Amino acid sequence: MGARNLTRDSVLAERVEVADSLWARFMGLMGRPSIEPGFGLWLSGTNGIHMFFMRFAIDAVFLARPDADGHRAVLATRRAVRPWVGLVPLVRGADGCLELPVGAIDASGTVTGDLIRLS
């Protein structure tokens, strides 16, 4: 699976792993030494993330529920979220979070309101 910004015609992540169980969402990227360029982790059905036990910073993109075409609007972006900062503030209306390497948001030009396709 990948993540593409349809509004900007850019790529957020070439490879996206899906975390769709409670345990997988809780674990997220914890325990991993780093996040590779081009990789993303999709945390489905969540409006918040934590950075406990993380070893590296990440970019986070919070997305709305899919529209009739399966596209998701960007509700919020968080750049370079530092490890060990605890809970990241909840994003009202979010139905998932895409965790990415630092710089992915800026490289793709992603802003609030853009449409994203996960496929």
C-alpha cells in the first residue's frame, strides 16, 4: 500500500504498513530503530498518537474518514514530533494517522484540506 497526495500530485509514502488492531496501533513504531525514507505506518481508526518509548522523531498526518471515492482529507499535520513527548493532542474528527519520516510532509507539500489516497 502507498499514500499519495492527490491535491499536490505528490507521494507521501511509497510503502505503507497498516496497523489496524488495538495492539498494532499501540505498538506503532515503538521498538524500531528508525523509519526508512518512503515508508509510512497507517494507524487506522485513531485520532491521537503517543511518542512513549520512541527512538526517533516523526511527521504525522491525521486524516478524515474516506469520502465516496475513498479519498481522505487532511485534518492536521504535525511535523518532527519528538520522541518521548508523551501524548500528541487529539485531532477532532480524525479516523486515522499516517506516521512518516521527518520531512515527508514538507517534501510532499501536504497541508490541511488536501486529499490523500491510501492504496
